Amino acid sequence: MTYSCFGRDGFSNQIKPKRLFMRLALQIGKSCSMMRIMAVFLLLSVMPTLLLAQNRKISGIVTDESGKPVPEVSITIKNKSTGTKTDDAGMFSIDAQTGQTLVINSINHEVIELMVGEGNTVNAELKAKVNNLNDVVVVGYATQKKVNMTGSVATISAKQIEDRPITNLSSSLAGLSSGVYVRQGSGQPGSDGASILIRGTGTLSSNSPLVVIDGIIGSMDAVNPLDVETISVLKDAASASIYGSLAANGVILITTKKGQRNKTTVTYNGIFSTTNPMNMPKYNSNYSRHMQMINEGTTNIGQPSIFAASTIRAWDSTSLIPDQLNAIGVPNRIAYPNTDWGDALFDNKVVQNHNISINGGSDKVNYLLSVGYLDNKGVMQNTGTKRYQIRANLDARVAKWLTMGTQTFASTQTYDMGNTASAFNFLGQTTPGVVPSYNGKYGFPHAQEESSTANAILAFLNNTDGSNVQSRFNTTLYAILNLYKGLTLESRFNYQIRFGENNRHSVPQERWNFATNEVKTFPGDPSTFSTYYSFDKATQTTIDNVLRYTTKIGSDHEISALAGYNQMYSNSYNFNASKQGLIDYSITTLGSALLPTTTNGGESDFAMRSWFGRVNYAFRNKYLLEANLRYDGSSRFSPNTRWGLFPSVSAGWRIIDEKFMEGTKSWLSNLKIRGSWGKLGNNASGVYDWQSTYSTRLYSFNNVQSSGLAVGRIANPELQWETTTTTNFGLDGALLNNKLFFEFDLYQRLTDGILSTVPVPLTVGTASSPIVNAAEVKNNGYEITLGYRGKSGEFNYRISGNYAYNTNEVTKYKGQLIEGYVTDATGTQVYQSNIGLVSAGGTNRILEGKKINEFRIYEVYKGSGTYNNADGTVNINGGPRDGMIRTPEDLAWAQAMITAGYRLLPSNAIRNNAIYYGDLIYADLNGDGQYGNSFDQKFTGTSTLPKYIFGFNAEFSWKSFDLSMIWAGAAGFQYYWNDTYINSTVRNGFAFSNTVLDNHYFYNPLDAKDPRNNINAKYTRLKSSDPQNIALASDWWMQNGSWIKLKNLQIGYNIPEKLAKKMLMSRARVYVSGENLLMITKYPGLDPEIGAGIGYPTMRQYALGINVNF
């Protein structure tokens, strides 16, 4: 039925709302009055609804509880297919109508729903999921829901490593994951990457984990930290066996960021930081005191003083007036220097790190482009580095069934030519009496008695010039075919190349005695100078084909499977040449030098081919099963042994979902048990170890020197893989509505077939013994992660800690240690040991039943503090309590022991140049009456590898402010350290550490009131020759290496959105950050993290940074 007021055809529902009112008005004008009234009434009734029903642009920003934008959040209209995602700035835009509901969904946050009102802006604040079981975790060749994981995998997010003043990705991982030991062995720019151990040491070969970047094997520190999306650490066989023979030491999977749809975002991250050494060597800088201590060391053993009293007085007097000029106009501080070499070598410098990224895309194409620049000048002269990096990740949906893309990055890094190896080697071989430099010239000792070999250390840092450039290019092309519902095929091809170009030549230098204005060391003629050039290149190609299938049968059964093929080929070669005899200091090309001195080069290659597969099954997400299999073939082994099979199985049980656990859900949020078993391989041998290798040799033929080839190593065609069998038990749980969460893992690893060598008879000549599968190591431990997060008003917090224990034991090597007394042919009891036959090493040894590289050292004697027996004979268990002869009674006891026929080795005599006040004696552990012979060494039960590693992380936020910190530490290990920095040996031309000078033994037997007397000192007496105290490696020099560090502290502020927009930015955050701010340790050296000795210290950094989105 229609009304004539609306025309013959009535009112069509196809009329657009914007034209509705005009049409109605025209029709009303033609109709009766009653109908006009009804029409007006109807118009007024429906007008608001019709107006509101129009689609319009709704925009907004999605943030987390701390106010930070959340990218990649799904925004959909409820019960509609329309949707979008937030960009890097957390912003979105969508067409919606008033009254519709926006569903805002993020993997790591709770889902929320918001109704569209009359405004055009809808902002959302997401609440984080605690220990979210639906998180997607990257695993080998795939991703898995955390809820379904049965292996031991740790995940590190981009948030935990970004906005830190780090120069390498590897050094950022310390303290972030249980069981992962990250040790930065140097602070030198370009060499400051960290070594990483996952679950300790399990082999005598390489223990480095496999690093996989976007599915391709690579180098971790080739990745820009700001390009990282997530890092997964695969720790057990179940998670790592998909990589087979490469995964025995664990796997680190790095996933880089990808482009996002619908909007382009430009991000700038800039960090400016000042650096200074975390700790510096503390050498004595008072030259007068230095000369007195040299004299003390020589007179202590009955030798004459080296430095005259007049020389010492000259330094004492001029030190009072350091700026007074001498007769030739040189200030006393230069003519009579008191150099602090720690202060002279190290300086505060600025590090710049700039990164720009462009992230965006459309419905079909996503892209990420990033460029990075690092300028780290180093805290020592001529030791800086510059790095340029670029990355392009592109993903294009060519068709519904085909996606193609590339992941490409490149970098080039230049290194300054400072000779740090020589600088640190000779750091102890100089004195405060040498000026580092003055007016661009290097100093020479002024004191006539000083050794002319006292070095000017800055000269070593600047005695080499040239260039050192390392470059990388890495590109992956991939295609993903959607073959069928749930079935995809991914093919990847990767090519990567790394090449290095190096040339170096000596720099002419002079050394001056500034007090007399004389040149003491001349640079030499150019004809004595050399120039050196080298080039090396390494390439690798990889092909991956992976078929994946996922399906769900009913509501209870989830099945996924993959099968794949991989092949890889690697080739490397190098060339270097040097020539001597330059025609001029400034002309250093090879062609300009006269005499060739060396020409070398080499090439090597290897290949692998693999098939692999995985099957996952989940029943109601409660009962979980996984099986992996990989079949590897490697050119490193002979055709008969090169193939290996590496399986694993694992299972999980989500107990929390059982009916009998219903009563616990008020306080227990999650509980899962998991277990795994698997075999992994270690492709640890050299490229050609199974074959005989040859090298050139000279020989006599008819009395003429000739050259030929000789066997360098004996072949072993039976050489095969090292195999690691791992068993893991895990427990995951959460309490209090997922606020409190924990993970626990208990594991055991057994590695057999470890590569070693066996002795060969001398009749084989000079050839090295073959590499064989001969050793076995057991490794076990446990890991705990515990965390809590919560919220109080606008204050949010999250704290977590991790702790791991690990130990190892060599269970098979060259045989058992047998030592003890036996009766010889004459009936005499003699002590014998086969230590040399069944072990290898020196102070650190490898032996069955002991740790890898466990210390074997002498024990300092520990007496009872008494001296004689009741009958007046010497008490063989008496003497000094701590092994140092400190008193006349101690010395008398030592003399009585020697008189009684006992031997106090190595000196075995009581006099000032043998055993005297302030010297050590050693324990007689085998009871043969010789104190300190070779049979008196013991194993300590410790090594340089920590038993315990731990970390603590905390994050706090309030409104627009945030604060975070990362602590890391290691304990349960020792260093043997006995060099000139820490011992009491004095040599002319060598430095003293304040540590020794301030606390060394001294006793004047002729004057008990001598103010120099210090009989309770920590360190032995000063001696210019000291076989008694330093010739034997004893526990006196064992140092506790335990440490705790505040690795990072960061405070940030998010600039309010309105203010940011006024500055044409969608988001801006400023922050201050510090790296290596605090160290707690008893270690007497620079830094226990870098190891024993003095080296390039780790850097303490204070940084100001800004992160801006446009």
C-alpha cells in the first residue's frame, strides 16, 4: 500500500539519507494537510536515527597501562568483518556508525569493547595479560602458542633491549633469561660483543649456540638491536632438535620487525651517551715512591739499591712545585713526571647512535626500511669504530594464494688501528717516570737509573696506521604458497657475504727526554719499515623449503605438522702479503716497498644437506605431544659417517584444566607439567679433520734444499658427530589471577663422541695426531624464573628474577687418574702419578671425574701456629697459620724443618734471597716430606665457568613516566691470577699497582719499631727475583670471580599527545639510560666479567635518548 502524498511509487528505501529531507519536503507540498502533519511527525521521529546511521571516520590511539602506544592491535566492528590495526604510534582509523561496538584485541593484552559515541575519537587503554598463555612464541621454522609448548623456550621482547646505549645485540641479553650466561669479554669498540653459553659447557669443542636470524643462520651482532622484534632461546632438545647437528649448544632465534598495514610511520631513535671505564687499573703514580719500592725489592734479597737517594730527592722536591719551569723552560711536572697511566690511557668520550625507520604498507604490501649509524670513539686513543647499517623487509601478497618478500640487510664497519694488544701487554712495563706525551711527542725516562725499556704506552696505541673495514650483505628471497586450507609451502633462498679489507703500516715515532730536550729514540730509516695488506671473504648460500599443515578436528583435536628440506654451502678465502723497505714514510702501498717478506693465503669450504619434520598434537589444549626429527649430512665427515639422525619427543599436561583442579582456580591460574627427551649433534670438527692434510716442507735432496708436501695431520675416516642427549622436566604455573608466575626446569645433558686427540708414536714423524671421538661430558642443572606484576591506580609494576645452577663433569677421556705410593723393585715406597698420561692442560686440566678445565694447583701450607713438640722436636704440623712466614718464630720453625730433613720447595733454604720473612711455603699433600713438589698439587673443584647465574628485572610506570632496571650476575667460579699487577715481584722499568704497594709485607729484623714494618699484610714481600712465591701456581693467587652488575637503568617520559602533535609528532618519548652503572664484586682486578688480567675495560655509559614517531 502506498500513499499519494509520496507519489505513485511510494517511498523507496533506496533513497540516500542525505537526499531524504529534500524528497520528503517536495512530496509533502503536494499532499493533503493531514498527510503533511503525519509526514512532519514521522520526519522528526526518524531524523536523529537516520543522521546517526551514517558511517564516518573514527580515529584514536591505543596505549598500555603506562601510556605507551601499542602497535599491531586489531580493531574490528563487532559482528562485522570490517577491521584495521594500529600503527607503531598506536594510532588507528576506521569507518563506523554511532552505536556500533569496537572490539580492541591485542595478543598480549585483555580484549576490550568500546561503543562509538557522537564524537569522532575513541581512545583505549589496554590492560596487559599476565603470563598470557595465548602468546605466540617463535620456534624453529614455525610459531606456537605458549599454551601448547612442551619444550624449554625463553622469549625476550624488543621492549627489553630497545632504548639502551648498547653497541651490540649480544651484550644486551645479560640477566634477561634463566640459564643463559652472557659474558662481555672486552669493552673495545668493535670487539665488545658478548660470548653466550646456554646451560653451561657440555663439550670440549665449541660451546657457542646456533644463531638464526629470520630463519637463516647468521651472526647476532650483525643485527641492529632496534630492528629486533623478538628473541627466542631454545634450551632443550625438544625445542632445538629441529636444527639437528647444529643445535647441541642451544639455539637463539632472532625475528626482525616487519611492516604494518594502512599507515606509514617514520620513527627516529637517537642516543647520545658519555662513556668511561667501569673500572681502571690503579697503578702507583708517585715516582719517588716507585723508586723506593724498587730499592726495597732489591735490598730485600741482598742486592744493592738501583736508584740513588739524590734522584729520589730530586723528584720529591720538584713534586712540590710542579708548574715551575726548569732551565730550558719545561715545567717540573713534565721534566720530573709522576704519571698516572690509568688516567693517561683512558678518557671520557661520546657515543652517538642514530636510527631511522619507515614502517608502513597497504592491504597487500608491507614494508620496513631502517638505517642505523653508530660512532663509538672508544675511551683509548685510536680505538674507535663507526658502523653503518641498513635493512629492508618487504612482504607482498601477490595473490590470494601467493605471498612474496625479501629480508635484506647490509652493514659496513671501520675500525681504528690502535695497537691495544701491545698497549695492555706493556701497561705493566712502564713507570710513573715516563711522560705519556707532550707537545705531540712521546716521553722517555729522565732518571738515569731507570730502564730504557720503560714504555710510553700511548706510542703503542698510535704506532700503526692504515685501515680496517668489515662489510656484510645478506639477502633472503621467499615465497609462501597457500595450497589448501591450512596447508602452505614456504621457499626461501638466502645469500650472504662478508669481506674484510685491512692494510697497516708502522708510523715513525720519536721518544724524548723532555727534561733535557733530547731525542732518545729515533724513528729509523724508511727502509726498515714494513707495509701489510690482507683481504678475506666468506660467502654462504642457503635454500629452505618448508611444508606446513594445521587443522582442527572438532573442538578437541588440534594437529599441526611440518616437513622441510635445507641445504647450505659456505666458502671462505683469504690473502695477505707484506713487504719491507719503504721509499718514504708516507708511501705505504705494496708496490712501493722493495723486499717481499710474506705472502700467504688459503681457502676452505663445507656444505650441509638436511631433511626435517615436526608433528604437534593437542587434545583440548590439555594433553600435548610433539615429535621432531632431523636427518643431517655434512661434508666435514667422510661419506661413511657424514649422516646423522637427531630425534626428540616431548609432552605436556595442563593439569589446571582437569576437573579435580576446579577447587584451586580461585588462587591457581595455570599449572602445566612438561617433559622432553632428544638427541642433538655438534658439527664441531674442522672442515677437513677427517682427511689427511698436507703442508709445504723443506728437505734435502742430493744435498740441495728442496721443497715438497708433507702430511700435516693423520686422517680419520671414522670421525663422526658429537651427540648430545638431553632430558628435561619442566613446570609452569601462575597464581593470583596470573599476577604471580613461575617456571622451573630440571635437565641433564650427556655429550659423547667429543672430539679429542690421541698420542701417536714418534715413528710417524711430524704429523699431528688424528682427531677422534674419544671423550664424554655430563652436564646438569636447574633453572627458576619467578615474577609478579600488578597495578595500583595509575601505578603499574612488574618484577621478575631468574636463577640457574649448572655443573659439568668429564665422564670419559684418557683414563682414570691413579696416583699413590707403590713399592719399586728395591722394596722402596715411591709415589707415582699418571696425571700426564690421562689428562691435558696446565693450571686448568681436563681429566675424567673432574670439571672441564678444573684448576689443579698447589696449596699454601696452613700450620697450627705452634712450633715444637713437647720433647723439643719440630712440630711438622706447626708453623704459620696462613702459610706466610711473618714472625721470627715462623722463620725459626722453617729452619728447623729443613734441619730435620724436610724440604721446603722450591728454594729449600733460609736466607734473604731464598725463603725469608714475607715468603710462602707450601703444603705436603702426599706426605713425602717435600713441601711443594709436583705431587702436592690438588684439584680445587672450581673452574672459570660459573656454577650460578642470575638476573633481576623490574619495570615501573606512573602516568607518563616509566622506570626500568636490569641486574645480572654470576657466582661460583674462580680465576688464577698472578701477574705483575697483583704479585710482589719488582723489576726496573715495570709498574706497581697500588693494591700491592699499600698492603705488602715488610719486616726489619734489626728494628722491630721500623715504621715500614707490616707483618699482617695481605701480599708477600717485594723481591726483584721471586721463585718462592710466584714460580708455583698456588691457591694464594686464586681469586673469587663472582659479580653482580646493574646492567641498565632507564627513566623515560612520554610527551603528552597534544604537545607532541603541536611539534608535528604522533608520539615522542625522552629518556635517560645508564649501562653498567654499578658492580659488586670482591675481585681485585678490573672486571671479573672480562676475565683475569688487565684488558680493555667494559664501559659505563650515561645516555640521553629520544624516540619520535611521525
